Amino acid sequence: MILRAQQEKSQGNHWVTLSLKFAALLAIFSAARLLFFFCNCKFFSGESAINILKAFAVGVRFDAITVAIFNAPVWAFWSLPFGLRARKVPNILAEMWFIALNFAALLANVVDAKYFSFTCRRMGGEVLAQPELLSESASVYFDMLVRYWYVALAGVILAYALCAIPRKLSLIGKPRPMKKSDFFCFFISIALLVICIRGGLQRKPLKSTDVNIYAPTPGTVSIANNSACNIFFTVKCANFPRGKYFAEDDPRLAMFSTKHRSVARDSLAKFRGKNVFIIILESFSAEHIGALDRQFKEFPNVTFTPFLDSLVDRGYAFDGFANGSTSVDALISVLLGIPPLSNFPYIVSQYVENAIDPLPLLLAKDGYGTMFFYGGKRNSCHFNSVRSKARIAEYYCEDDYDGPSSDVSGWGVYDEEFFQFVARKVNAAKQPFLSVLFTLSSHHPFLYPTRLHGKFPKESGSEPLRELIAYTDYSLRKFFEAAEKMDWYKNTIFLLVADHTSTPQQSYYKNTLGAYSIPIVFFDPSGELVGKSEKIAQQIDIMPTVLDLVGSEHNYFSFGSSLFDESAPRFAIGHRDGIYQLIGDDYVCRFDGENVVGLFKRSDFLLEKNLANDAAHAEKVERMEEFMEAFLQHYCESIKNNDMRAGE
């Protein structure tokens, strides 16, 4: 009704109608941002109302960039100072462009309203490099539509509003003679288009990563961003920071090294030549694990991981951090020693053909057999591509499973039965071996056998994730009960590490420190590897640590270092929304590639007090900035120059 009245009022005024057309489009994107906020409000519960409102205001600016980029051809066409702009056929073609491109942009934002809760970041160009997402079974997508019906309904409403714009604000009319004012308005309109594409009148055009500059706090960056805009600016190739901070002979580059040699340490002689079994736990944030959740106890009387808690108590646990926020990030970090510091996973970047010496290949040189197990589809999350790059000889997935068919869901094989299948396969393997198991069930669509429903504690809220965490923990117990009866068990070092964190419940895990907190636990059945270390451990440290443990003497390349190397710096590094984060023993530093934009004490659990501009901390800022710059320079030059081997 309102739009119709405005249209009647503006009949004959082409420019008013055109302005209303794009204003309505901006309103739809703002509504999509509101949907995003309501679906993910638990992530922003620590932000003040005023900062959230400011983030929405900043978001309009990035919406305007999106609208201008996606609609530049039709904007320019409708601004033409002659009659072609009003003719029916060209207008129909323009409206088809308008609907198609804006529907795609809107779809990205609506989908991200829920996808964000799995990755904790706005989607970028990497989603277009994962065609296997489209190959999942129809039952998985149907389950998602049913489970998140409210998002689908909101998307339909917004799509209907989008399709109504051409009808309510049509620019088709009777051509009339050109006026001088039409030329003036044409130049004004094109100038506005250019300004909107640039994001303003500042010296440099804005990109989606610049949202970090304008968002009121680091925690509101995702509110202010636009998913379609982020995809557009990150779709071309893997982005890197400046990469050249120091001259080649600058001694500050020696703060960090990527080329190492594993040595047979006398202190680790008892582990030499043992089997290695790495278990990568899907979505097992430290928050879910009673033995590791030290910060806040929202569920003080409930443990979701009683068996993993027992392994933590009997094993050797570190202060663990993920390097990334997706499953493929974790697999690359653990097996290849490469952290995800660009917008694209290494395995789909233009540098994937670089020569490397991954952990499985180095152990294979020592006579180890290598196996990878995953209960889902063969190349889900690029796992088969990473497996191939890592030179793992054998891969067993859903297709190879030979257990009861009732234990196969639309997503893959349930963990309990697949773990039993893994135990049987490993028992038939020759020793020594490296085995890697990536768990499945603690992931959407959150399915486990109906015969076990009601057995596990549930969490509050709509996501049954912790119930599935408890199921996977139960499956692990069953796996270890079967394995300990087999000959290889006592001669094996187990490593349990999460791939990434998941939807947080508690405040600490909603910030950029807790959002990377995961278990990294070594377990030796002989009881020779026991304790809780306060050392920081990250996923890229696993490859060097395993090589040290089993006494594998090789030169190798890794961005991490052995946890048994007392001379190596202990830190964890990550990247999200264009910001690099360095976690040290006492401080957390956030760096945008040029400047430190945040410094927080780790004791400041909620990262509320930014000390980056505090004169008393200027020396700490400088030291952490220099270390970050040295790391990033090594990272960029190694990857870009195909210098990712240490030689013999």
C-alpha cells in the first residue's frame, strides 16, 4: 500500500522512482541483517545495545557497496538521459538482471544467518570453491529446511519483497523528449554509483575486510558485514597480507623459523617407533569438555564427555587452540603444518601444487603404513584432496563401511559403528602405522541411532549439539574398549584434537580467544605420558610433536614447532574477517596486516579492555607486532615462492 501510494505520487518522476527502487533494496538487505542478528544473537550477548546499533548503521554502508556492485549495469541503464530507458523490452531485461543478481546476494545473506553458527564468520569466496556442498543427499537439505524453517520462511518473505519491487516501482513508461535536467541527473546518478561502489569519498575504495575498521568493536564485525559483499571481494584467489615487512638480512626474521629437524630425544626414547593414532573430533570445543572447561560453568552438574574427561586425566593435555574454523582447515593444519591465514583453504588455492613434506609422507619413509578414516562422503570438505596431498596411502569412508546398514544416516555412518569398523581395519594393518580418524556425528544434521535416544544429557536451546557430543564420547568409549583387546593398542600413542569450536553457550567462548579453544590431548596406554601443561599448543604443532615423539629424524617444513622443544616460542595464530590473531602466554594481539588493532590480557577473559594504544604496553605491542610480521613474512614468501621443503 505504501509503495503503491509512493509510486502514484511519483508518476512521471523517473528519478524519484529510481531512488525508491534502490532504497527498497537497501531496506531488504537491512532486514536480512536483522534476521542474521536474531539467529546468532547468542554470539553477540556481550555487546552493548549502542554498539549493535552502530554495527547496523555501518552495515548499511556495506549494503550500499553490495547494491552498487551487483546493480551497476542496470543502475547505469536506468540513468540514461534518453528514451531507451523507458522502453518495455530493455526494461524487462534490466528487471531480470535486477531480480537475478539481487536474489543471489540476498540468498547468501539468508543462508549465512545459520551457516555463521557453524563457522563463526561470514561466508566468503571459499564457499564457491566447495562444489561438494551441493552434492550432499536430499535428506540432509530437507532436514535443514525443517529444522531451520523460520530462516527459510524469512527468506521466502524477503524474496517476495524483492520480486515486488519491479511491479510496484516500474520504470517502464512512455518515452518523452530529453531535457537538460536529464543530463544533469545522469551525471549525478553515475557519480553516486561510483561513490557507492567505492564505499564513500575516502582515498581508497573499501573492501569487505575494511568492515574491521568501521565496526564499533571486533565482536560486531560480523553484524556489519554483508555476505554477498564478502564473497565478491574474496572470490578471486587466496588473499595474503603485505608479506614484506623486513629486509632478508633483518635479524627480526630469526624470531621464527619454518625449517626444522626432528631429533631422537633421549627423554622420549620410550615412545620411539610406536604407532600413532590421531582422532580429530568434530566440533569438540573445550567448552564441551568438563576436564578442560575452566572458565565458566554454565552446566556445573552435567558432563557431556565423561570418557574424554578420563583420557584428559590419564593423558597429557595442553592449552589447545585451533588455527581455523572449518574441518578442512584443521586437517591441513594437523597433517601439513600449514595454518589457514587466507580466505581460501590451501587445498583449493593456486598454491596447492607446491612441493611439501607432510607428516604421513615423512613417517612413511620410516616404514609406517598410513590410513585415513571418515564416515561421510569421500571428498566431503575436500578430505580426499587433503588425504592425497598428505600422501596417505589408504582411505576408508562411508562407501567402504561393511557394518549394519541401519547405522548409516543421510549424513554418513554413525560414529559408534564406524569406530568399530575402524578398529577392525587397524587391527588387520601392519605395524607401525599412522592412522587418522575424523569423527562425523557431532555435526548437522545431529543424527544418532534411535535406540540410544534419551541416553545422553541435553543442552538448552534449539541445537542438540551437546547431545551429539555426548554420543560421540560414548562411541569413543566403545572404540577404546574394543581397541584395548587388540595387539596394537599398547604400542600406540593416541592424539585427540578438535577440528574447531562450535556454537558457544558461555561468554568466554564467544570472543576471539575462547572461539579457538579446543582439546589437544596425548594419551599413552602405558601411562608414560601424563600431566596437564600450561603450554600453548596449536594444531600446526602436532606434526612436529609427533615426529619428535616417535624419534623420526628428518628435516621438515612446518609453521608449528614441537611441544617438546623447550627453545621454541609458544603461541597460537589464527585469521578471521581480515584480522590476524596471535595468542601468547599472557596477551592476545590482533593485527590487520599493517597495524596492531587490539591488545588484550589473557586474564581479561571477555577481551573487554583494549590496550593497543596504552603507553604502558607500547613495548609489548611492538614485540608482538614484530613477531606477527616475521611470521607473516615467512608464511607469504614460503607459499608464494614454493619454498615449503626443508631439504634432506
